[in-house]
Amino acid sequence: MNILFERILKSHIKSALVFLFLIFGLYYSSVDNSFQYDDKHSIVENPHIRSLGNVPMFWLYPEFFSRDPENAMYRPVVLSTLAFNYAISDYQVESYHLLNILIHSICCYSVFLLLLLIGGNRTISFICTLFLAIHPLCSQSVNYVSSRSELLAALGLVAALGAYVRYAVNRTGPWIFVSILFYCFALFSKSIAIIFPLWIMAYDFQTFRSLSLKRYFPFLLISFLYLLFTKSLLINAIFDEPVRTLNVQFATQCKALAYYFYLIFFPVGQNIDHAFIESYFFDFTVILVTVFVFSFLYFLVRRNYFLLGSVIAFSSLIPTFVVPLNVIINENRLYIPLIGLCILISTYGTRNKLFFNKGLLIILAVFFVLFTSKRNEVWSDEFSLWHDANKKNPYSYRAGIYLGHQLRKMKDFQGALHHFERVLELKPNNPVARAGLALTLQQKGELKEAVKEYKKTLKEHPEMKDLNYNIGLVFQLMHQNQKSIEYYTRVVDDSPHFSLSLNNLGAIYENMAMIDSAFYYYRRSFQLGSIDAKKNLGRLEKRFIEEIEDSLGSGEWNKAEALCRKMLDLYEAHQLGEFYFVISLFEQRRFQESLVENRKLISKFPDFFEGHLQLANNLETVQDFSGAISVYLQLLDMPLKADFEDIVLKRLNKLTKRDK
């Protein structure tokens, strides 16, 4: 066994394969886990990732990150990989998970190479990285497709640091450019990568190299340009619409450090929504953590060989102290700190020639694998995820709301109502819970109660303008057309339901036999990309054609003409509609009008054989035989089917004999 282990350690390829097979084996059962949480607006309902042609736009417009412009983030590398996934597999979730697993595998192997590069003992470095690979706290970053940003940023940062170390050791110019490229890769994956200059400074300080502004300048310049480009997003998050004040955010994240420390070493009770409340500077835990941080800084000054791992472990959490985020505790934020911890333990083990007890390592590895496997099961679908969250944190508004919506989708309306009502007991003015309650009542069929709850929510929170769509839909279901129209027309054009509102307005007007208005709203909805509106327009078109053909078949020429005129008012150019219009005029013996419209028809549709044939027929009727012959000759120059060609030849021969 030891011989096999030594052989693996000595071969880079075999070491890489161990990480690959270990991680794929651990996470393979999760490849069919569903999209979760923010995946809905950033992947499933994000139209921008559905075309590789949008990739250049990802680098220019942060709004392409999501279906909703207000969720804009600048992550072009992440979006490019999602577009690649969509191009090869549409929304088959397996390819998305497989790529996440692959990135995690490459990242872990890159950490192993980095540890060797900075002087780590090969055995200790390998063991430390194996535990990083299977650590339960990595499960959220791997299972949650949207957390790919964390994986890519970590991979880019580790590769950038490795290239910088090679530059520092070998003094060869190309490596600094490689480091810069990987830094850009990380920064364009997630903004937390902006802390990278601290990493290279920590490495130089740890290895007793002089700190050089000239050496750091390219990295600092890139960081400055990145901040300049994304300043509007930062200003909005920090100053314009912060979810909490800066002092509360700072104090809360100080306390969060202690909780993160606990999670890293005791990864039990993992949750998508941890029970954690905001803090203030006078909280005892905040004071204790502050004292610990300053004490640790003093320790690092005295023993700088632990500096690099410590800086990596703590620096990635620095942005959370400044930028207030909705989620206070998020397990995927610990992915990069785990890499720092891995470096710390490897450094300590290498310096002290410490080899860990094999029995304890095996027991710990088994626990890690079991915990990670359990988290994979929890991430299997949205119901499992939020049922677990609600069970562990029953006082969470968010967990209650998300679980309520999952139960609603599963048609467990009573269960859904229970959770929405529970949230409203905890926080009576929660508009999201009340809107969820209303939606559940709507789908349950209690339409009057649903309208009541929707209106109450909209009255208390007028900024939730999108509820106008929900109220309009309920009134439509209640066949109260005028009220439905009133609310649908209030839906603003930047609402995700705007296109649906237009389509539904079309349906209401169609039911009211107001075809012109129905067509108008269907077409507007179709122009915004609505598939349903496209189907409705097709159905309206088919309905027109069928009515016209019925009128022509029964000899109701006036009715056919009226229907054709109405259809042509709606459609700027419609081949069959215009052709039937020509026929209806011809059958009423209005030959000159028919000729005028016939010539318009073939000018718009020069390859329309039937149009040319009808024109020749029209000319024959008005005894313009030379004109008819000319049209027939033109028809013979067209690629005709054999039976059509026979018809043209017979008519042409008949006219030719007539002239003789």
C-alpha cells in the first residue's frame, strides 16, 4: 500500500487522476440534481446564455448576468461557461454539474502543485489537498451551479499565484504575464478575486523578498480598472440600496468569522440558510473576534512563514465586510478560505516534519465523505434543499417562503399555506410571503381570497408593481374582462411578466371578438419573444384563412372580400390573404380592381406561381390575350412542377391557336 502511495506521489499524472476519480466518485451521484435557488434567474430564465453569439456582450454588459437587470453582476467568464453548457446540452442539468465537478478537480490539483511549488512536503501536501477535495463545505460550490463563480475564481487565483511564485523563483519574464492573465480570469469570474495583490505581497514578505510597487503595478492597475468599470454596481450595493448599514455589516461579518471558523472544523448542521442574526459593535462575540484578529496579526508578524496561508484564508472574506449582501452566512464563501487553511496546515506539517496519525485521518476522511454525500442528497431538488433549511432553521423567513413555493408547485396547497402563514406570523408585513399566500390561493381556486391578498400586498408595497399581472390574471380567470384589462395595462414594460400581460390581453380581446385589438397585443408580445403569442398569431391567421376559404367555397364573395380586407389591415404582407382578395374581386366581376391587386401581389411575391396564373386568367377574361401570353411565357421560365407546367402549356397553346 505504501509503495502504491509513493508511486502515485511521484507521478503528476497519477496524482491528477487520483483527484479526478476521487472527486467524480464523490459527486457523481449529484450530476442529475436540479437547478436551485438563483439558478432560476441567472441560468434557467436567462435568455442571454442561450447563444454563443452573446459571449462578447458578456464582457460589456453586466446586465447579461441575469434575467432581471437589477441583479446585474460582472462575471463574463462564468457566463461564457454557462453559454458553452447550453450550446452542448440545452438545459440538461448533467453537463452543468459535470463541468462544476471538473473545475473543482482541476482546482484541487492546482492547489497540490502550488503547495509543492512553495516548498511543501509532497506527502503532507497531497493529504491536505485530498481533505480539501472532500471537505463538506465544498459541496455547496460544487452542487450549486451558480456557485461556479467561486470555483472559477479560486482556480484562477491559485493558478495566478503559482505563476507568480515561478516568476519569483526563476526570474523569467513570461511567468509574470501568465500570472496577470490568470488574475484577470479570476477577477472576471467573481469580484472577490480583487484581493489577489494581497496574496503576492504576503508571499514576498513570507519569503523575505522586498516589496516592489513596480512588480505589483500591473495587478493594481487591473484592479483599479475593474473597480472603475463596475463602480455603478458597487455604489448601488454599498450606498444607494444597501441591505444593511456599513457599521452593522462590519460588526455582523466580524461575528461571522467565528461562525465560519466553527463550520470549517465542525461541518455539521450545514444549511443553505443558517440561523444567524445581525450584530453591533458592542456585542461580546464581535469584541472577542476583534481581539483574536489583532492577536493573530501580532503572531503573524512574529512568525511570518504562516503569512501566505493566513492571508489567503482571511482575505477572500474582506469584501463581505464592505459590501452588504442579503445572505449573511454563505458556505460557498469558505471555498477559498479552505485553500488558505490547506496551505497553513501543509506549511506547519512541513516545517515541523509532522505526519498525521493514519487511523485518525481515515476516520476523518470517512466522516467528510459521509457528510458530503449527505449534502449531495439535500441538494437533489428544491424541495429537499428548503425542507432541510426549514427543519434546521424554522424561524427563517426565506426558508419558509421557498419551502412554501415548492409545496405549492407540488400541489400541496395546505402545506404551502401553512408555511406562508407561519412566515406572516413571524413577520406580518412580509410582502413576499403574502404574495406567495395569494398565489397559492389562486392555484387552489380560491380566487376572491387571492385577489384580496394581492391587493393588500400591492397597497402596502406599491413598489411591487408586478403584482398587477397576478391580479389581472385572477380577474381573467374570473371572466371579469374589464378589470383584468385594467390591471394588465398597469404592468410596466421592464417587468418579466410584461410579455405575458400583452399576450393575455390579446386572449381577452379575442374572446370579446375584438380581433384587431387581439392581433395588436399578440404581435407586441411576439416581438418580445413570446412563444405563446407566436402560437396565438398562427391560430388567428389560420382562423382567418379558414373563414375566407369557407366564404369562397360557398360563393359569399362579399364576405370573403371583407375578411380579406380585415386580414390585410393586420398583416402588412400576406401571400395567401392577398391572393384570396384577388379571387374575391375577380368572382364579383370587378376585373380591373382584381388586376390592380393581382399585380401588387406578384410584385411582392414574384415566385408565387398561383399569383401569376391568376393574373394570366384575369388578363384572358378582359381579353388582353397578348398580356396573358406574356405571363404564361414568364411562368415557363420559372421552376415549375410537371403538373403546373402542363396547365401553363395547355393554356398557352389555346391562346396561341386563338391568335392564329
